[in-house]
Amino acid sequence: MTDKVIENNQVMIMGEVVGDFSFSHEIFGEGFYMVDVEVARLSDSADVIPVMVSERLLDVTQSYIGRYISVTGQFRSYNRHEERKNRLVLSLFAREIEFMDEKDMILEIEENAKTNQIFLDGYICKEPIYRKTPLGREIADLLLAVNRPYGKSDYIPCICWGRNARYASGLEVGTRCKVWGRIQSREYMKKIAEEQLEKRIAFEVSVSKLEIIED
């Protein structure tokens, strides 16, 4: 059962560690820590992805800043209560971590650019939002509920473009679909007071392929 559920949420990233570990939480005596990994895009920009790591997987007392790693795991969510409402927090839950040589990392990028991949199999749990950018590019926002063991679910924001956006805009809540793409980070300004803005980072899946599954 567990293996089958894990198959519906698969992530692999390769990137550079750009921060030290910070404590997140503890479950049954096992500590979990967060660390940021910078993953290059095909363009000159990059995504900084938060990775959750068990202290049993890696020595979290060490600093790995500047080291290159490959991480496989699942994209997970939880609700954090703040400002009298819940905020969806996303991170990559690491199951395996391997250290990479910088030359191997550069070679991977040059040969296939598969340094940021995600696959999800879940259900649309919110009506899709379709819109166009000022330049006329079509976008559709989806919220996908992906089952996890023990009756839990992760709620993953996904963004579709072009033809995928038009197609996704007509999907109904409860539709099962598979998506392939990459995790991306996006900065935005959050209004926290009448004249006060705060810079925040949102994480979502940029969808490259979308497939509807008939249950």
C-alpha cells in the first residue's frame, strides 16, 4: 500500500546547497530539518527549493553550503496557522540524497537538463482558475490533492500554460489526473498591513504534460 502511494508523488532535483539546516519538527524521536537547494533553470535564473531532511538520513550538524546534491522524494504540504488563517507550506520531503561532483552536475545540465522533475497522480480539489497575462499568454491554476499513506493528502498548486491551460480550465473538481513538470519558486509581495508589504516565496508545479485518468 505504502509503495503504491509513494508512486503517485515522485520528485528528483539536482542543485547546490545554499543554506544551513534549521530545525523543523520531531516525530517519534526523529528530528526533521530544512535546507535550501538552488536548482538551475534552462534560462539564467534558478529556483530555490526547501528540502526536508531526517537526521537519520544525513548529518544535519554539518554545513554543506556550496556542495552539489541529488535529492529524490515527494512534494509535500501542510497548513501553518498564521495571521488568523492557514497558509499552505510546501517542501520536498527527501528519501534519498547523493552528493555530486560539480563537473558531473554541469554535465547533467548540459546533456539533458533533467535537474528538476516531478510526477503527481491526484485529484482536482478546487475549481481551476483560467486567466491571461498582459501579453496574452494563457494560464490555468490547479490545486491537486495527492493521497499519502494513513489517510493523509498533500495539496499541490499546479500551473498550466497554453494548450494545457485551455484544457485544464474545463476540468471539474474530483477529476483524477496525472501531471509531469518541475517545481518552481516565485516571489510575490504580501500585504500584511495597510501600508506594509512583505516579500514571500510561493512554490508550485509548472506543468509540461497533463493526462486525465478515468477511474
